[in-house]
Amino acid sequence: MGNIHDMMRSFELFQPTELDGALALLREHDEDAWVLSGGMDTFDWLKDRAKRPPVVIDVGAIEELRGVRETADGGLEIGAATTLTEVIEHPEVSRRYPLLATAAGRVATPQIRNQGTLGGNVAQDTRCWYYRSGWPCYRAGGNVCYANTPTSINREHCIFEGDRCVAVSPSDTAPALVALDATMIIRSHRGKREVPAADFFLDPGTDIRRMTALRPREILVAIRLPTAWAGKPHYFEKVADRKSWDFALASVASALDVSDGVVRDARLVVGGVAARPLRLRAAEQSLIGRSIDNASVERTAALAIEGARPLRYNAYKVVLTRNLVKRAIQGATA
Amino acid sequence: MKRRKAADLGLEEEDLVLISEYCGGGFGSKNEGVPTDFIPALLSRKLGGRPVMMRVTREEEFYFGRARPGIQGCAKIGFRADGRVTAMELCMVIDSGAIRGQGDHAAAANYASLGYQPEAMRFKGLTVATNTPPRGAQQAPGSLQMVSMIDPLMGRAARELGIDRLEIMRINAPRGRAVYGPQRTNITSAFVEEAIQRGRELFRWDEKVQLRGPSEGAKVIGVGAALGPYSAGDIGFDGLLIIRPDGRLTVHQGIGNLGSHAVLDTAMAAADVLGVSGDAVDVVWGNPSRGAPWSSRQGGTRTTHAHTRANHAAAMDARRKLQEIAADRLGGSPEDYEVALGRVYRQASPAIGMTLGEAAEEAMRLGGRYSGQVLPEDIDPMTAAAAGVIAGQGLVGVAKDNYGRDGSTYSFTVGFCMVEVDRETGEVDVKEYLAVADCGTIMHPRNLSGQLLGGGVRGMSIALLEKWDFDPNWGICATRRMYTAKPATILDVPLEPQWAALDIPDPDTPVGAKGIAESTIGAGAGAVIDAIADALGGRIPARRPIRPDIILSLIEGVDSGHRPLQTHA
């Protein structure tokens, strides 16, 4: 299972300046093609020689994929190739959707945020070290999970929805986008389709080979934010070993619709504890129609961790998730 | 290093030129040379002398590089009511990796004996080989592990005895020519009590301890301290310098530039003896073909002590020669003459004298020992060869460090730390850190600060973040990348850590300077761990690094998954 560190495999590089050109290339090269945006995920795979695509399509020069635009209904649409720094610094993002700005601001480091894109952040592959090292696990097309054994190194793996794969979603912005009811805009040569963020991320029971609903020959072109949660009380927290340049051990994003002291609607989403950002629907329901007090918070937090199945080294994630959910309710501010 | 490499390659020493102008860290583990160093040389020879570069990836480094030996163990310590350690029993198991036994646990026992001065002590050590990469000395081998393990126990004892944390450190601190180890070896000096007092004042310890306890929300403040001891100097090496007709002083160094700039700072010991300002000093280093005297190896914090002494000795030799030349030319006896401000002059009548450049010209005319053509008999052959490179070009000062000393040289760093622990997430915020050094005469304040704070930060990184994991079934390392091995980032340590040093000379060395590089890391690690334990009400996390999962598992009583004597997980 060792990686061979000979010369990097040559690939054919395309740098289209128009989206249609990129889509045509994807149609032509199909599963041979690898889409490159900021490269923060791509280069790790290529440097390790764990992925050796014959074709790389760099979409960084396609202006249509960048920028923040107002939508007809007053929401925002963010081009998938918009850098995380641009997202953070955009005045309308920080004004209307500070939850997303905060989450984006916790990604990695300033240098990575300057280069990494919002689309890349949500579409990135899992960081399970077995999978990343090229081990032939289920997710890689094999027939075993190396991370889910009594002796595996699985401190950073999942506590929910573990199936034949126990890897986690590493994205910091994904929980925020799910909480904001975002919609992912996807294009291919066949046309356009729109997928709610909550359905964009896949659990291993649905598809063990892919982290997202992106199919071959498709590009994520934009992310649309509706007005429903704009300006609402929100909370984001990411817990990691380091204060910078680290993936979440667990994260939480919340958005609450509160009036007259009563929760009318709620979004509670946790990251780093499942293969996808996990919307805690049962916990949300327990909060709706109630005021926020110690009892409701405790009850909601208890529901949030029901069904958690820790691995050998990550029982702490159950406690951590519970505590983060409490904070996501009590700490939500407009 | 040159001598060792020549032997390993089967070459005569004079047939090997080892150029090492800039060398990074990790030198302790490379002190003995690494077999892979020879691969490019041997391949080049096979290829008829063509240059060969060997490039090692980060992943490959994890197969044959050197890591710190991990230590686990048990300690039983007895205290009097006033906090004095009456007895200490240590049992340590060391993970030696795949190749050979490492001595970190034995060193740890010696450092415990030195740092806490127990009235009675028993130590048992066991070495275990594991199917993991080789081990070697990393910064402060044995001392870092010991301080990380034992100092928090001193903190617990202070809490249970109702004694101030610094008082329990003070009452057990080594003093003067303290003794340590089973052979009861003495050290040359220790001013730990002074360092503790200086730190108490600078850190405002008495105010900080009032802040302990809940701060905001689920966060709680803890305050801690630790004493890091480490060996601090070697002796018996050679110094070589030349004063040229232009009056400039050139100090030839056999040591290289590791980034700490001791290669430059130790040269100033010669400049100070000869009264030459820094801008009139050149330092030759990195290429033995330009004349490199026999020098200490650069690991184990030897350099500052060894080469301030060696350069001082060479400068004293040059000074005597200057006095003799002046007396010969200008009358009187050598003792009538002083050397300062670029001149050698009669003390009673400063106008009578000559510049150093004039003296150098005279030395060239006189030849013999004055210009390096006749050498002392006790210098190393390597130094003699180096002197041959510069002989006849000026006034040569060359001498072996024969100053001797009574005991071993050690330096001490006391670390002071305040943390804020989030009891709901397990995260630790290191708020403040101060390092106070007992390292003898300060040679270069800025470089000293780099050592103190750099070592302290490294200690915090090891205490809180860094480790490697191996899948025990497949024997493959899980943490080969920067983002998985997790060295501390600038945001994980205090943005403005502080430092101070006593500047009290060691009495057994003419310049008074002791090394400092390695006592710093244990101070950082021990202080932050002690502070975390304080924040957790005296509960000490049993594993390092202390990451959020370890703290949460301790607080909530959940299974962390780790088992005693388990390692690399």
C-alpha cells in the first residue's frame, strides 16, 4: 500500500475560460477528467500519487464561476470558484449570512482561504487517513474499512451513520450551508439541476464512493442562499486540535427563527461527526414551539446524540456534540 | 563530524572536506551521523565523481528518520509537610523503536535527581523495542519527558499540602554545586532559587493565582510552573584566530551555523578579550579547507560553553603574544601592557603602544609561534592543520581549553504559564508564558530570547498537540503530513511570550556562559501541563499530547480508548 514517489504522472491540462468549454471537456473526457479549482484538495492527491488523472480541467479562469450576485428574491448566489476570502469579506455575505462568513473564516489558514474556493470546500473529499493514503477501502472501491476495527486509528472518524465507511465530512462551510437551506447549482452538458444542500452531501449508505451528489461530467457552478434565514439568530463553532490549519473534530451550525421568545423554526447541523453535515431533525423538532430554557436545551442536546455509535477512540465526540448543540441554541445571536 | 565521516568512509581525515555552511535543526539526533548521509557520496564515487543529490520525502522520513523515544511510567514521591521531597521512586518504560536501545529514561532519572534533589531515590528502567522507526535524541532527551511527567505531580503535591506551587519548587531546587545521580556528581552552579524569584515577580505570580478557577462560561483558568534542567556545556576544545595586518580579527570556528548563531556569538568571547569591536571581527566557518579547529559537536547544548572557552583560550594566547611583541618593540615587560580598543599599549602611558595591525605585521616578521608556524603541543591535529592554512598571515592565537572545571555544567529554565481550559470542548488556550533562564553570562540577548521562547513553544506543542500514530495492525504511520502531525501554529501559543535571564556567571568557566538550548523545552511543556492540571482541579491527564479528547474524556469519564503502555495511538 505504499505510494510510489517517482515522477508525478503527466496529465493533460485544460484551462477553459468559458463554462461551456469546461462542460464540453468534461463530456469528452468523462471519468478521466479531474476538476481543479483552488487546488487545496487536488494537490494532496496528486502529490501523494494516490490519484493520477490523465486529464485536469482548471476552472479557475472562468469568470462566470466567481463572484457574489443578488438573486431575484433578495437572496445571494455565490459562484463556486469564489475564494473563501472573497466570501468572508463580501459585505452582503457578512451582513445577511454571517453564519456562512464565520464558518468560512474558520477554514484552515489565511493562505488556504486566499486560494481555496467555496465550491471546493464543500466538494472536497474526506480526510480519513487510510483512504487518503491510498488504501483499498470500500470508499476506494475495495471491500474493507480499515478505520473501523478494534485497533484502528479512528479518533477523528464518525459517530453517526457509520456504515461500511466511518469517514467524516471535513468541510467547515457545509454545516452552515445546510443550516441556511442553501441550494447547489450543478451544470453538465445535459443542462442544469439544483440540489438542496441537505441532499447534496451523501452518507455511505446512499453512496459509499462519493461524498457529494456530483456525478461524472458535472460541475458545481454556484451556491444559492435563500432569504429565509438571512439575519436570523445563528451560531457557528468549530472545535479542532489546533486553532488554525486543522479539520474539525466536531462543528455546529445553527439558525433559529424566534419570535416572542418561542422558537418558530430551527436548523441544527453538526459537522465532523458523520460522512455528511448532519441535520439534527429530531432535535430541531423538539425545540420548535418551545422557548429556550435549560430544560429545552438539555432535552434537545440529548436528542442530538441519540443513536451515536462511537468507535474505539472517539467517544469524546458524543460529549462534544452534545455540548456544541447546547451552545448552538443558547449562543445563537442575530 | 569530519573525523567520524572520514572513518566511516575509510578515508584519511585530510582527504575529506566536509562543507556544512548552513545546517538546520534536529542536530542532536544526527550527532552520530546517519548512515543515509553516505549514500550520495558513495553513488557519486561510483559515478566517477558526478554530483548526486538524495531527496527524502516527508513520508520516507517517517521510515528511517529519528523520533523521540516515548516514555511511560509510574512515580511515587514522598513529601514532608513543608513540601521537601524525601523520597522518589520512578519506574519508566521506554519505547526504543526498531534498532537500538535509547537512554532517555536513564537521563530522565538523572534529571529528576538533579531537578528535585530527592533525599532518597530509586529508579528502574526498562527498554522495549517496537516495530516503529528508529529513535534518537531530540531536544532535551530525557529531560523533556521527565519534566512533563513529574512537574505536574509536584503541582499536585503543592495543592494537597496547601503550599504555594513556586515554594515547593524552591524548597527542592538545586543550589550551587548540587549533586545528582547515583554517582553523586556535582554541578558547577545553579541559581534556580533566584530564577524562581525573578519569575514570580515578572509573571506577577501572586496576582495570577488569584485568577484561578471559573472565568467565562465553561472556561476555567489554571496557573502552573515547571523547572527544566539540562546539560549545558563541554570543555577541552581548541580555539584558533588571527589578527591580520589590517587590524581585523578573524575567528576560525570548527562549529557551524545552526540558525542559533552561536557560531558568531562565541567568537565574541575572543573579541572581548582582545578589545576588538564586533564590526572588526570576521568569523570563518563551514568549510574546513579554510581552517577549522577541533571543535565540539553541536548537539546536547555544548557549543556556547565549549567555544566561548576555546575562543577565550585562543584570545588569551594572542593577548600574551601582543604584550610580548609590544614589550619587545617598545620596552618594559609584557605585564606593563594592556590590550583594548584595537591597540596594545602601556598602561602607565597609553600613548606608548601599537595598533593590532602593527603588532600583526611584527608577528609575521618574527614568525615562529607568533605567526602560527610553531604550535602548542596539546592541540588536536585537526587544529594544527587548520593553523597551517593561516600561518604566516598575521598574529595567530591558538590554544586548547585547559581551564578545567569542577563538576558538570547545567543550565535551568523555569517556565510560568497561565491557561484557560474550556470544560465543554476540551480546548486549551495558552494565555501567558514566561521563561526565566539560569544560563550564566548572557552572550546575545536576542539570540537567547529565540532559544528560550522557541524552546518553550516547542515544549507546548509537544505537550498539547504533536504525536504520531501508527496503525498497530498494519504498522503504517497515520500522521506523516504537517496537518496530521499537528505542530503548533502561531495561534496555539501566546502571541507575546516573555523571557528573562539572570546573567549570573558560572564560576567554572572564564566567560561565565552556559548553554541554554535544551532546558527551555521542558520548562514550556511542564508549565503548560501543570497549568492544565491546575485548571482541572489537580487532575493530571495521563497521556501526552493533551488534546481536547484527552481532557473531555477525563472530565466526562468516558473511555478515551487508550490503555496503559499502549503507544503510537
